[in-house]
Amino acid sequence: MYARVEKPSLKNKKTVAKKEAKIDYRVYKVGEVLEPLEKYPHDIKDAKKYNIYSNLTVPPLVDKAKKLAPMKELREMMRLTGRRLKFPELNLSILAFVDDHLVVER
């Protein structure tokens, strides 16, 4: 049995070619510094739907609080610093926010 090979329509080829012509693809090597963008957004809002992961290679942000702040504040702290959040009084470190769940280490 053989699979049927569909021939793409000529119209579809032209549309794809136009889209590809507008995009300037550059290949960078791992660790290479990227060029600045032409413009940046004025504000980047923290959305609950995005997962946030901490950088485990840098020291944690230590908070001596005896109870956790609201999830929104914790997400913002990690998003702004990129560091894991360590709570020595509670004996835990927050490593990530995944699908509205905390990923912690004790």
C-alpha cells in the first residue's frame, strides 16, 4: 500500500513564499549574545497561564517570612528576579510555577 502524495496548490505556494520572504531568520550559536530588538513592549504583564521557572545556577532569593505571600506576589518575585525563592522558616524553596501549581523543594 502506498500513501497518496498531495500536490500543494500554486496559490498556497505563493502565500507561503510571501510569508517566508518577510521573516528575517538568523542563526545564532549557543551562548552567543543576541542583538537588541528594534523596539520593545512598554509593559510585560504577568499572565497566570505562563509557566515560570527559576535559574538554579544563581543563589536563591531568601525570604524570612513565616508564611507564604499570595501566589500572585510570589510569581512576580520570581519573574522579576529569575531566582528560586527560599523560605528557611518554612523549610522550602519554590523552584517554579507550573499550571497554577508550585514546584517546591524541601
